[in-house]
Amino acid sequence: MDFLQQVLDFFRAGFNQVNAVQGLIIALVAALLLPRLARLPMFVVAAALVHVIVDTLLPVLSGGGAITLPQVLELRFWRYVATLLAGYLIVILILGFLKRLLLRR
């Protein structure tokens, strides 16, 4: 039961990470472009990659900050990416189901 709680906490952290303006816009675009649910894993990975790229470029675009590359050799970065993947999985899945329900004719 403790393992299940840890998994739920991980997905909750991912959902909270994506549940911001930047993440919701990326997830909405991904859900609108999603042709069928079989392509969901590819769209989740692409959305997480776009999120990391936007996080990297946002300081430069918003006010002239320097580009700082992600610390890909640190476990903290990969934990962040894993929570993004979990969050985008949930959000794109929900938005994809909503799209499918609303566009069903």
C-alpha cells in the first residue's frame, strides 16, 4: 500500500508541475494534434521536451537573461523530467478524451 501511495504522489507532483499556464498550453496543443490515443506516448515525450526547451529559453526571451543549459548529469533534472512525463500523460490523456467526446459526430 505504501508503494501505491508513492506512485500516486509522483503522478500528483507531475500533474501539479504541468498545471500552470505554460504546461496547459503545451498540453492543449499536444491534445489537439493527437490523432489517436495510440500515439499518446510520443506526444507526451514531445510535450515534455518542449517544456524543457521553453524553460531553458524563457529567461532569454523575457528579458535578456543568459541561456543556461539543463543539468542533464544530475538526478534532480531527470526526476523533474519524469514528473513532467507523468503530468503530461495525465493532462494530455484527459484533454484527448475531451476532444474525442466533443468532436464525436
